[in-house]
Amino acid sequence: MIKTSYSLANTTKKKHESSQLKRMLFLYRYFRKYGGLLLLSLVLLLLTSLASIGLLYFFKVLIDDNLAKGDYSGLISTVIGIGVVSVLRSVTSYGRIHVVGLIGQKALFELRKDIFDHLQELPLQFFTENKSGDIIARVTNDVEYVNRFLSEGFIQLLEVFFNLIAVGIVVFLLDIALTQLAFVGVIFLVVFLFVQGTFLRKSTRRSLDENGSLSSSIQEMLGGFRVMKGFAQEGLIAERFIEVNARYKKASLLQASIDALSSPGLELITRLSILSILIVGVQRVIGGVMTLGILVSYWAYIYQFFQQVTSLSSISSNIQSGLAATARIQELLAMQTNIFTSGDPYLPKYEEIKGKVEFDHVHFSYEDGVEVLSDVAMLAKPGKKIAVVGPTGGGKTSFVGLIARLYDVDKGLVLIDDVDVREWDLETIRYAVSYVLQDTFLFADTIVNNLRYGKPDATLEEMEGVLRLLGVWDFIDALPEKLETVLEQNGENLSLGQRQMLSIARTFLSDPKIVVLDEATANIDTRSEQMIIQAMDTLMQGRTSFVIAHRLSTVENADHIVFIHESRILEQGSHEELMSRDGKFSEMYRKYREAG
Amino acid sequence: MNLLKKSLFPYLLQYILAAVFLIFTVLITVALPKLSGDVIDQVNTGKFAQGTIVLIGILVASAFLFDYAQAVLSAWVAEQVAYNLRLQVVDKVLGQTYQYVLQTTPAKLLTVLTNDIVNIRRAIAQNLLQVVSSVFLLLGSVVIMLSINAKLAGILFLLIPLLVLVFVGIFKKLIVLFQKTQLALDKVNRTIDENIKAASLVRVFVAKTMEIAKFFKNNEELRDIGTQIVLNFAILFPLVLLIVNGGMVLIFWFGGTDVIQGNLTIGELSAFYFLLLLFLFPIIRLGFISGEIGRAVTSAKRVDEVLKSEVTFVDGVEPLTSFTSLELRDVVYKDVLKKVNFTVSKGETVAIIGPTGSGKSLLLHVLLRFLDPDSGTVLLNGKPIHEFSIHDLRAKMSFVLQENILFGGSILENIAFGNPQATKDDVIHVAKIAEAHDFISGFTKRYDEVIGERGVTLSGGQKQRLTLARALLIKPEVLILDDATARLDILTEQRIISNIKRELPNLTLINVAQKVASIRDATRIYVMEDGEMIASGTHEELLVSNFSYQQITLSQQQHHD
């Protein structure tokens, strides 16, 4: 069985970058539904371009007809024409920016939503294989680049494109020979933009990736601050940072040097083209093939034409970084869950779920060839309490994780109420099975909202009931804001033990049919734990429970004990059965008793 | 602003050179329309001279060289400054206390090191020089316009106050919106960050819809502010364009009249047309740049705040050759530690037990000098602890925290964290003491196995054993354990403790634990409750004398009988 890799860094290294066209099409998907508005903005864009051409036309009339012939009244009407067209152009361009802006913001909203929603569908492995700094960068930083691509890149590109076509037609009509010359200039520009753009995109991609590493390195330094201080390893951390910092500087400087070429390069080609047009034009005027008026207005048009092209330099930079960022977003969105759901899921009424759990010759691994669980079989009858014991690293956490399909088995079956968990409706199963996880996590929110996490409609009375039962009500009641107290990030204004108590309360409030406690009380003092154990006897009534703990009391109370050692269930049965068997478990149990 | 000056200073020469190159570029840019106008007039009057065209060609080529040179130079300077600022800030933070990091919050420090420094870099690479070029462009075009026709130039100057008015009006609104964006972004970041950290929780509680709704709200806020910003820009650009076109109308009106009356040539008027664009462009750009520079100045202030933060930590000079005793006298920290007294002498094993939230971890933070007490004294070998060199102190005292903090990198690097020069044999030796060697040997790459950012591929008990091995590697004289064996079974724990006692017979051990079994043999046990030491003594003494301790012990024995 080949395990899927969820590492984003791997996809980058393997150069699985999508093609430019695919990236464009991907972004286009977000605009498709605004077809009408998009069309409107294109019409407005066209009108703006026409108005710009109109202005240049008036300019030609002004010089060739009015000024050259000294026609004063003609001058006045031309100037009025310029004024009117100017107002029209401002109105259409206002309309266009307005409409495009609205669409753009909506599209970005959808994009961010899609990424975030997609993250919710990804399996746990994705989050263990990737650095959180990099994931966050893709949702925020990279979307920001797409934003710039849309607002200051793509639309402007369209505008330039329209203008170029319009002006191109006009200059072509004015003078074919000069236009051929201009065309050569355009070819140079396109080649330049293509070559430079390719390098720019690649260097931008590298700089974005190095930026991700820099953030991750800073996050690690701040997160491990005490460990660093305590081992006086500021030097080592500084050394590592200097390396990442230098790598980022190098990537960023390379990107900047390539980006710096855009504007001067385009200017150079533009000016040389204009200059050659001027030289040839002058010769033609001197030769009498062309009037001066036509040259001047041609020159004005072509100036306008190339000015549009020059504005491509910042557009090009925005487009290249936008496309580089799009590739990073697509990589994330291409990750697929490996927890597949059945097309016709088993969906029992919640009250009818009994909570019978069965493992049938289950094999499981995180990476190829390293089995974390081998040939595991057990049966938990509804409402029974199962103790999962054994040395750390033996596979206990993975074992309980398979029940609610946090991971799927490689081989064998996990059944709840005699139905393969993969046949179950995934949400129903996760409602039915609730965990108190080893790593306690609380949100930077009020205690109430944290408790409601598993059951959004839990009443204050229900909360108070559970908290009283667990013996934590008094400590919460003593807080100035009581249940409305806002917790700091990860609840750091509480002790670890207090955090664990809240997470236990949260789990029981969600009213699960099957409850899993994974070392839920490790950092709680034993007197509080006593209270919690008693409370749990009440709370566990009618629920099947799996308890991982190192304390003997848990084991003695259990209906069934599963002893997991080195990926296998070595022994299982009731406490009496295991003790009378005189195997590994009873040996361990005796040693524990002597020790404790 | 001071910070900007100071950090720019070492590269001033290069930066000035960049500015000079830029000025050349600008001058050429200004001169080109005039020269082209000359060519047309020469043709018109039949006095066409090739020299002008050659001159234009030379200028065009040198403009390219100057422009590219200045862009690369200023980018180089900006990167150097950003690189140095990041180093300075990291250096400062590394020298700061844990207290400082807690108060400033890691989130803010991260933003300072990334966002804020990027803002400064952008200002140096582009905006500051753009001010120079805009001013020169403005001045240059003014001079040329005045030289061509003072009346027309005067008309154009009338447009300036109008443009300023428009910019000030709209930017006032935009700045408020920019600030709002920053706050909305903070919220978005926090939601995503929490969502990633709570990935398993979200799945276990089927909280997908709740998380999606939470993010939806943040996202909507961002969209609404973004829309407002876009709409303001939608007004700004066409309005500025309209003013510029208004200027054009005036030029053609008055200029055209002058041409007809013979006071102005057609070439001059068309040069004026291009100068109009050239002249208004820098004004418009200055408007935008001022926003960017404002942002950079705010960022520079935030960076400076970190760099100028006072280091309350004072290192001592007294060398610490060997440990004899550690004592707390009436130590108070906020309202968590209330006049705590505590002593430990060389070779003793001292334990602290007490309910959740009683202040045990904080007490250890004070012992380790992570936090300095508000009042009271910490005595090391009978002298105030701050008189000793922190370097010596760290070399003698080691610790395992309650949270299992590991770094990215291999297992080997993590265990050797306290002494990167340690040999692999040293690492294996301590891993064996910490009962970690066996499970490490089970990994495909053994000691070279890389652990994730948050060390998630390891179980809680495995992480605890790695942090124990790391603590032992520096061969400490004092070892402080904060609930460091909570995730280990009692047998593993006792094996580890006896391994430690065997390998480091003179070790002084300070052990915070929940299990009486783990601490029963301690020389002295402190019972801590609600920030106070309510009793101390041996296990046997406390069993007789202290009610709380009796309760704790009883709670752990109940189920045995």
C-alpha cells in the first residue's frame, strides 16, 4: 500500500507546477459567474479606449486642420470636443474600475473561502506534514498576490490590450510603412517580456518559498524561547536564523534585480522604436511623401501606443507574482483527502446508535512499511469501559484514532454497530465518537464558546451541570468574568491542568455515544482527578468509553483491558482474566503496584 | 525616521549614487519630448539637423543604463538594510527576557520581523527615490515649460491645488480603511492559525461548519473593507484623469489661440502636451508615495520600539564553579506566587506537589531565571542569583518543561541542542538514560529521523523522553523537572530516575509531579496550594502532619485496596 504524501514542499520540489494557462483558467473560474458584469466592464473598457482614441483624433484635427489653417472657430469646437470626450472617458473608466473592483473583491472572497473550506476537508496528516507558517502564508500572503494580479495586473492588461488594438488600427490606417516599423518594436517587446517574465516568475516563486521558511524559523524561535534561553543556545538559533535570513536575502535580491530590468528595458525598446519612427518619418516628410501634421499626430498616437506598452512593466511584475502565488494555492487545493465517504452512507438515527466497536484484524501505518498497528482485533460492547494500556509509543493513540476515522486502516475492518466505519456517514460517526485529545487546545475566545465547540446549542445550565460534576465550577465561578472570561491564545492564562479540565467538559457536553479519553488527566493533580473519575462514572453512563491512562485506578475499573505493546494487542480481557493469565500484563501490573 | 536614517547610513554612498543615476534618468526623460519637438520644428522650418537625432539616440541608451543601475543599486541597498534590520531585531529579541516575549506577544514580533521590515524595504527600494525623481521631474518640466511659454505654464500650475485637494480628501478615507484592513487581516490570521493548531479537534468535533462560519465572517469583513477601498480608488483615478484633461483643454484653448496668432509654434504646443503628462505624473505619484512612506514610517517606529526595548535582564559576573544551594525567600510574582520560601542543597532530591494552578510551574520559571520575582530574593550558593554569570548558571542547571517543545530538525540535533558539539555516542548515551534509545532505533532513519514543526509524529511520552535526554546531555548539576514524566508509565519513569541516579550520582533534582509514587523518596517534599507553600517534609512526616498531603496520597491509593 502506497501512502499519499501531504507535504507541500514535496510538490514544489517535484516541479508539479501547473502550466500558465491552467493557472489563468483556474482564476477565471472565479469570474465566470459574474459573466454579465464582466461583459459590462469589457464594454466600458472598450468605450474608454475609444474615448482615448477620440482624444487623439481631436489632437490631429487640432494641429492639422485648426492650427495649420488658423481656423479659430474650428479650434474652439475641437477643444469643446476634447472636453466632452474627456468627461465621457472619466465616467466610463469610473464605471469600469467600480464594477471590476466589486467583482474582484467577490472573487477573492470566494478564493479565500475555498482554500479555508478545503483545509477543513484535508486529513490530519496534511497538518502534521506541513509547517503552519507555510499554510498560513498560502491563505493570506499568496491570496494578496492574486489580489494584486487582479486589481493591478490582469484588468490593466486587458485595458492595454484593447488600447493597443484600437491605436494599432488607427496608426495602421495613418501610415503603413511606419506601422511596420512599430510592429518590429512590438515584437522585441513581446520577446523581452516573455523572457524576462519567465525569469521573474521563477525568481518570485523562490523568494515566496524562502519567505515561508523565514516565517517558520521566526515562529520556531519564539515558540522555543525558553528552551533556547535555558540551554544558552541563543548562538545556535542565531546561526540558523542568519542562514535562513541570508538565503531569503539572496532570493529576494535576485528577484528584485530581474524585476528592476522591466521598466528600463521596456523604456529602451519603446524609445528606440519611437526614435526610429521619428527618423523614418522625418525623411518621408522631407521627401514629401507625408505631411508634417500626419507625422505629428502619428507620433502622438505611437507615443500613446508605447506608453501603454511601458505600463506593462509593473503589470508584468504583478502578473508574474500573481501566477507564482496561484501555483502555490493550486498545490494546496490539489491535496485530496484520503478519508473517502461512501456514496450511499449508513445514516442511523442518533438515538439508535448503540456504540458497539469492533476491530477486525486491523493493520495501520502512517508511512510505507512501518506498521503502527498490526493485526489488531477486539470487541467493545455498547456502554462498556475499555482501558487501553501499554508503554508509550506502542500505538495506543493511533488505535483510538481509527474509531472516528481520523485515519483509515490499511487492512482489516473497524466496525461500529456492526457496520464498517467507511460505510458510515462521516459526520454522524464523528458526532457519535468524541475525544479528549492528548494535546489540549483551547481557542482564544470565551470559556462559553470553547465549551460550546462540540455542541453549539449547549445551555448555560448544561454547562454548569457538567462543570460542577467535574469540580471545576468553583474555579470558573471565581473568575471576574466567570464563563465569559476570554482565554488567551491556547488558554495560556490557565494552567495546563485547568485547560485539560475544560477540554474534558467540552467533550462530555457534546453528548457522544462513544467517548475516548487519551491521557486526558495527565497534568491534573490526583485529588482533582479523583473527582473527575467519579464524575466520569456518571458521565460515561450509557456510553462506550476508551480510556488511555497510566494510572492503575483506570485499569481496575474497566470492563475490558486492551494491552498494546509494540503495535500489537498482546493481551486483552477483564482485569481478573488478565491477572489470572499471569502474562505480560499481570507482570506489569504487579510492578506498577510495587512502584506506586 | 531615525531608524531609517541610521540603517541607511552604511550604504549612503551607494544610495546617493543610485539617486544620482535616477536624476540623470529623469533629466533625460524630461529632455526627450523637448528634443523631439525640436526635430519637428526643424523639419517644419526646413532646417533639419541629424545631430539632434544622434543626441536623442545617445540619451535613450544612457537612460537605460542609468535607470537599470539605479534600480539594482537601490534594491541592493534595500535588501541589505532589511537583512541587517532582521538580524538586529532577532539579536535583540534573543537577548531579551522571556517576560518581554510574553508581554510583546510572539505574534507582534513575527509581524515586526516580516511585514514591517518589508514595508521599510519597499520604501527604500522604491518610494524614497521616487520622491527624488518626482521632485526633479516636476522641477525639470516646470523649467522647460517656463522656458517655452510662461502663460501656459501658469495655467497648469492652477491645477496643483485641485489635485492636492482631491488626494487629501480621498486619502483621509483610505488611511482609515487601510488600518481597518490590518485589523481584519489579524483576525483572519488568527482564525487560520487556530484552525491549523486545532486540526484534530475540528475533525473530532465535526466543527467544520462552525470553523467555516467563523472564517466566513472574517472573510466578509475583509471583502467589505476591500470593496470600500476599491470604490474610493474608482473615484480617485478618473477624477485625477479629468483634472489632467481639464488642463489639456486649457492648454489647447489658450495655446491654440497663441499658435493661430503666431506667438507659439506647433512644435512648442505639442511639446507642451507631452510635458503636461510629464508634469502631472509626478504630482499624482507623490500623492501615492506619501501613503506608502507613511506606512513605512509607522513600521519603522514599530521596529525601533523592539530595538530600543529595555533589557531588564542583567547578567552577573560571578563565576559558578559548582552548585551548593538554591533558596527562595519570600518570593512574590504577580498574584500567583505569594511569599514563597523554598530551599534545595547539593545532592538533594526535592519535590513539589500541589493542585492544578497552584503556581508550581511559575516557581520553577523563577528558579531558572526565566522570570524575575516582583519581590523577595533568589539565592544561589547563598548569594543573589543575578550576581552569577547566566552562562555558568545555564551550564549547571538543566530542565524539562511541562510543554514538550522540540525544534524542527533531526532527533540527533534536538537531543544535542544544549551542546551541538556533542558526539553521537554522547547523544546515544543520554537517550539510553532517558529510555528513548529503543523507540528511536525503531525509526527508519534512527537518530537522523526528522521531526515536524510541532513534533507531532511522536507520542506525548516519546517527546517527553527526548526532552529528558536533551536536558541530560549537558551533564547538569541541577535538574529541574516540571511534570516531566506525566505521560510516562510509572515503570519507565522509575527506570529513568534510577538511570539518572546511577549516571549522575551527585545530581540535585527538583521535581514537580502529580504522582506521590514519583516523589516518595525525595529528601524533602513541598506541598503547594494557591501560590503558597503550606508544608514541607519527608513523605513520612507529611503523611502524619499534613492533611492535604494525606488526601493526595489517599487519592492515589484508594483503588489499590
